[in-house]
Amino acid sequence: MVLDTNIIIAYLNGDEQVIETVRQWFVGGVGLFISAVTYAEVLALREASAADIESMRRFLDLFVVIPVDKALAENIAAVKRGNKLKFPDAAIVATAHYTTSPLVTRDKRPHKIKGIEVVSI
């Protein structure tokens, strides 16, 4: 599963449904990925204190962080160009495609990208 930034933020904000679902996935051994872009977006939250950022880093380190290399950058560009998405959304969708994993999101209008399964929680 590739978790969208909004899922990580919901978890950090104490959303019980998201917390329970993510915990079940961890316990069940489900592979959980995040894009390096999600990692950066979460750490860039303006309202976060230094202590918050350290806590967020520890949480984010529980996931497999997929770095943006040249191959993924090509995929991001293709997704962005073909679907008129903003860069962060295109990067997260491309990460789901790269890992052949479902995209877990709370977007009100989930990305309808060919070949990507979307899971909403």
C-alpha cells in the first residue's frame, strides 16, 4: 500500500479510523510505502514544532520510503502530463504505480489513473 500524505496527516492528527486501519496493516505484515514527496510534505507542516518534527520522523521511518530517482521521475512526469495533476499528487500516484501497490487516500476525488487501485479510508 502507498499511503497518500493526507492519510499520514490524518494518522498524526489522531483520526481513529486511520490509526486502526494502519495498525492492522502493520500487524498483518502489509507492505506500507510512502513517497519521498510525502515524507517532505509531512515534515514541511508549518505548525509543527521541533519536537513534533522529531516525532514525525520516527513515525515516517516505520514506512518504506521510495526515493525519487531518474526512472521514477520519468514516471512522475508521464503521470503529471497525462492526468493534469499537481507534482506532489503525480509523485504519489507514480509511486503506487512503481511499487505496483494500491494507493490509500482520502482525496474527495480519488485519482482515476489507469492501472492504479485506490483504497479510501
